[in-house]
Amino acid sequence: MPELRLRVNGEEHVADVPVGTSLAQVLRERLGLTGTKIACNEGHCGACTVQLDGVPTLSCITLAHAVEGEVTTIEGLRDHPLVQAFVRADAVQCGFCTPGQIVSAAALVAANPSPTREEIRHRMAGNICRCGTYPRIEEAILTWRD
Amino acid sequence: MARLIRTEKEVEGRFEEVWLAVEEDPLTQWPAGPRDVVGRPAVRKTGPERARGEARYTADLRLPGMLHAALLRSPHAHARVRRIDLAPALALPGVRAALGPGEAPGLDEEAGFAGAPVAAVAADSLAQARAALEAIDVEWEVLEAVLDPEEAVARGLLLGEPRRYERGDFERALAEADVIVEATYRTQTVLHNALETHQAVCEWVGDTLVVYISTQYLWGVREEVAEAFGLPRDKVRVVCEYMGGGFGAKNGAGEYAFVAAELARRTGRPVRCALTRREENVAAGNRNATIQKLVVGARSDGTIVALGGEFVNAVGWSGWSSSTEGPMKMLYACDNVRTVTYGARINTPPMKAFRAPGFVEGTFGLECLIDELAARLDIDPLELRRRNDAHTNDGVPFSSKNLAECYRLAEKHWERRHEVRARSDATWRYGVGMASQIWYGGGGPPSYAWARVGSDGRATIVTAMQDIGTGTRTAMAQIAAEELGFPLDRVDVALGDTARGPYASISAGSSTVPSMGPAVRAAAADAKRQILELAAQRYGLEERALDVRDGMVVSADGGLSVAVEEVVGLLESGQILGKGARGPNPAGMSVLTFGVQVAEVAVDVETGEVRVLRVAAIHDVGRIVNPLGARSQVEGGIIQGVGHTLSEQRLLDPETGQVLTRTLDAYRMPTIADVPEIVCEFVDRPDEHLTNLGSKGLGEPPIVPVAAAIANAIRDATGAEVRELPITREEMLRALAAARERERRGAPAAV
């Protein structure tokens, strides 16, 4: 089993993981970082979104051994103002998609601190919320610095 | 003393008579309007845990030594397992146990749909379990499959007898009507697709079976599992603290729970059985397709005199035939109604309750029909609805009904239609449509709660209910805080475990707040009474002169103002324990929810693209406990409704019965880019006859009228009759072509 070296939320991890294991699986099963959710496991819903060097990435269809650079999961963004913005705006219903939403939104506001509604709709369209919190998510991102 | 009564219980539009021990409930309702805590927006309890990824869902649970189960599913729409050999699977590395047909509830010899589970394997890893499924040797006897619901009805392949209803003299009323409109409406099969798939982790601890499960009903799972394994109910503990969505599909145990429990029994290890997303799309339940042949007869003044419907519910291999005819029976004052409803048992995946089952489908048909009648009579659709508003439910009085007020509040949105239509050009046509909503949502007993107040002056409401994402913890905490006189941040809610609280109702049928809220209030009142008893004795005052406000025990004359923690603190480690029960529903009354929605759409008449621009929703669900959470429920329901109306459709291969739309790529749910502007208003009047709270449920009402409001807006915009869901571009273009053809023949195309 080839050794896997991963840098996650500022920490270095070394693990023996079979080739072909997804990043999401490593995060959840090996590192215990269960904030990253798996909802479809085939790259269609965005629940597993993490950042790779700041870029939103679907960890369920990313091979762990192919990862180079810094992985940021929701656990690394727990103190991000977006967390409180999501709570304030009631952008959390069942909450299963929420970590992925916040990881995506954090990348969005890092690149553009004042996105328009249109930009939010464009950049967040890959994160499905079945409860339909979308209007609240939009509001949370519009008001994340309040 | 508890009183033993016989009462009617309703869940998801299904009724049964039950015995009930009711406690006297001496609490009078709070006056209408916002209180200190109730009626004011509150952010979600456990919102931060969920947002920070700390909340532990069933999907996140990993127990030491845990095995993973996988299910073998039928490749045929209808087949029987003639012979099965599990030995080759058991011989593979990591495989610890296997089950064949009949060895756990849900694993049957006869597979009634493509995807029906027949066998299961538990292995050290999920990959090993899946690989082992391939090794199971099955000899199938392929049976005849019936996939067409109308064929099933013709051949008498039904779940139960056809349901017939008649009041008045339908035939005569129809014959005497000035105007008759007939139309056939069809709705599609849609899938819940909660983001957490159906799953359970089961573990035996001594003689107790612990079931961790993503569920809407802890106690229902407890009962089903206890019965399946012949256990006393208290030897089954069911846990679900955080839950990743259900929408009706998680009201019971399911084969994944039984399989996990049986494999855990055989191996002595915890076993997890989780559906994949593709399994979720195949076998986890659906809102069944319907065919509705409807007719309405009216006088030229707009009085509806006859309503008739023949409804086919394409139920599938299992499920139940929901009340698709319900809105036709209940929404309008019409003396002559006749309906017949067939539940077709076909070789397709099972129906399960989905957010107002039957009424979503039936309201699409009925409310489109009413608008077609309005067009024929040249009467304003809002005016037509007002003229036919029902004042009783088939002779039974409503506990409260403020639909007329909903209509009044809808006027300003309805008025926008002139300005909206005026935006039309050659390509994009704009229009406005409306639809009314009726549904249950009164909840009912039994339900219990305990209130625990410690010497730190904090309260915890303890009840074994579940929060499925609707904001239950928050609403319950608000009700308790209001009654106790505590600030909201001093009240917590402990739920999600049958071992640590009393029986609580199902989180379905818009029943959580109306069922649980009154029990929580009663428990809080009991605790508060005890706090005041303590204070009265400690300070030598009359108990009735005391109250708790904002965490302080105060006397009416202002002489005493002392913190609750000082009073309860006298007890040191002692606690105040209050208990409360849900009282009965008002006898001889119909408890129902009402509303109206006004949708604005734009239709590209060249490509058939439909855009929903704005939906204004006005609902009457009694007292609103948390306006913030209530708005989220309305928005969520409307967004699911937009998916149901425009894009979502489970497709089957008509030859083989295989589900073709198995991924979230193929099954198209709304994204943030598909969301219209949503305006949400409430009548917010307590139902004076309903419990100590006056609140009804809100989970389901908002999805009920969405499809009809959008379809009616499309007719307003284009003159096209869309009578089939989803309104894809193909369906829209077909309807536009039909409208042009009608116009060519001289019939008026536009309203």
C-alpha cells in the first residue's frame, strides 16, 4: 500500500491507504473528519466539498493519492464568519449539506468578498440542498461580514 | 385523574380510532400575537453544530468492530428466487455472514420490482460486502410484470378495494349545470432524495438491541423492530440525534434496519447497512404517479354544483393509496361530489409518504380544473374561489379556518398580474396564477414531555422525539421558555433517544408542533408551578401572587424579584421535574390547514422554457411559534414544489421496469439557481379549539398548491393548458402547439 501524505487544515497526516481511495473516504474513515459528508458519492451534489489550495473540490471523486497541496475541510473553517452567518440567516435545516455549502461559500467570499446574488447563484449551484434553504444561503452569503 | 376516551387519530390523511388516556389540561391559550419568546424569530438550536460539521448523523457513526452490509437486489421487475446459494459469498475474504430470502423482514423470495432486496452480506469492509454480492448464485424464476397502472386497474390488480365517496346527487347536479369542464391530469413519480440516505447501524448490548437510524419516528422503529425480533419493546433502544432529511420516506424501519439487526445478531458485532444514492433512487420510496379524470359542473354565476373524479394512484409493489381525492372532497362548498380512487399494485418501486401525499397530486388536478372553469365562465379565479369557499367539512365544523383572510392577503399579489402580463413580448410571455391549499396538520395525542429545572436555573425539555431538520428543538425550547418565563438561551431540548425520554409522536403529517408543543408547554407549566411553590414557601408569599419573568421569580406587588437559580438553588443537587401530555383534539371538529399561493412565471414560447419568477405564499396554520423557522419551511416546501412541477421525474424503462434516473445528475432537483423570489405571509391566528397552543403544522402545506399555481400562471401567460407534470420543455411545447391549434379552430386561446 503506497504511503499517503496529506496536509489537512494545517496538519500533516501520513497513512497507508489503498490506491483508488477517495479523499472523502480518507478524511472521514481515517482522519475522523466527518464534517465532510458523502451524500451521492459520485460528484453530483456537493456535500463532500473541500478546498484544495482554496479551490472548491468534490472530495468523493478526488483520489486521495492524487492530492497535492493543502486540504481545507469544514473542520478548518469552524471559526469562519460564514458559520454564524448561516445560523443567523436560518440557512441550516437538516444540516447534512451545510458543511459543503459553507466550504464552497468560503472559497467564494475569499475570491470576492461582496458577491452579487447572481454570482452567488452561479458559484453555489453545485451544492444541492434538498430541504430548500437556498434563499437563506443566499442571504447568509450576502451578509457574511455583518 | 386521567380520562379514558375513544378518539380519531390522523396521520398523513389516514384515520384510525384509538383509545387514549387524556390528562385534564387546565392551561388556557396565550393571547394571539408575539409573546416574549413564542411568535418571535429564533435562530436554530444546534444550528452551529450542524454548520460546523460537529453534528453526528447516523451516516457518521463508526462503532468498534463494525461490519458493513450490502443488499442483493432483483434485476427483474417481477421474479421469484427459485434457488439461492450464499456459500460462494461466505467463502470470500472478510465476509462474516449472509442472509437469504425470509431471513430478515424485507428480504422476500418474491421480488415485486426491479431493485427489491432478496439477500444481504456483512463483511469487514463495504467493498468486500459488495464484492460478495456478485458471488451469490441465484436462480430466478421470472414472473409477469405489470408496469402500467391503468392496465393494473383494468385487471383488478389493486391494493385494497377501490375507495368510493359520494355526497348529494352528482349525476343530477351535473346534468343541471350551466357549464361543465372535464379534463385529465397526470402527475409523475418523484423521489424524496434526502441527502442522508436510508441507513441504520445495529448493535446488541446484552439482551438489548440498539438501533441507530436516520428516522422520522423513533417509536415506530422501536415497535417494528421489537415485533420482528420478538423482543419486549423496552429491549429495543432507538437513537437518532441528527437526521439528514426524510420528507416522509423515513417513517418506519425499512429492510436496511432489519438486515443490520439480524446480521448483528448472527455475528455478535455492530452492523451498518446504508443505501447508496443509486439504491436510494431505486428502492427507498416515492411519491407515486397519478392519473386524474376530473369533471366540474357550475352555474353561470360561478357556483360549483358538481365535482367528480376518477383517480388512479400508481402505488407500486407496496405502499398505500393516498387521498388524491381529498382536496376535491374538502376544498370547496359543493353539495354533489363523487369520487373513486384506485390504488394500482404494479411492479414498480414502493410508494412512501412524501410531503402531503395525495394532496399535492390532487390539488394540482383540482386547482387547474377550477382555473379552467374560471376561464370558461369568464370569472376572475380569485373571485371564483371565494364564491365557493367551504364553510364546513362535509357538515363538520372547522376548528378554525381563515382561508378568506388568506385570499384577502393574496389580493396585492394577485393585483400584480396586469403589470406582470404587460412585460410579455413575442418570445417571453408572462403570467400569474393561483391555487388554494387544504391539508391536515392538527397532530394529536399521545405525546409526552418532561421538563427538568436544575439549581443553575436552566431548563431541559426531555422527550424522545426527533428533529428531522425542521427546527423542532428550537420551537419546543421557545414554547418551554415562554411558559417557564425563562430566556430562550436557558432552555435546552434533549431528544433523539427512546431510552432517555417519554413517547413522542412521529415527525410527519405536519404534526410535530401541534402534537408535541402542547405536551412541552404542559410539562413546563408543571415545572413552573413547582418553582412558584418553592418560592412561596421560602419567601412566605402567596403562590398565586408570584410569577416567573425573564428568569426571575417576581411578586405581583413588585416586592420580590429573585433569580430562579436562587430559588431552585436551595435544592442544591435537587431538581424540579415537570411532566406534560398532549390533550385530545376537539371532538366533532375538522382540524385542517389552509392557504393560497400566487405564482408569477415567464414562458419562452420558442423553446418551452418555463421560469418561475415569484411565489407569494399565504398560509393559515394557527399560531406561528418561530417566524424564522416557519419562513424556512415555506421556502423549502415551495422549492421542492418547483422541482416537482418543472424538472423532477423518476423514469422507468417501460420494457424492463428498471429505474433509469438513478443519480442526482439524472434526477433533477432544484439548485440555488432555480429558486424564485418567495414571499411568505401567515394569518397567525391561534386555533382557539386546538390544544393549549392553537398551533397547527406547517411542514407540508407550502408544497401543496405550488404545481397548480405555476400551471395556472402558464395558462395566464400563454393560453396553453398544461395538464401533465413535470412541465418539461417538451410538455410545454406540446401544450403551446395544442393551444395554437385550438386558436386556429376559433376557440379562445387565452384567458
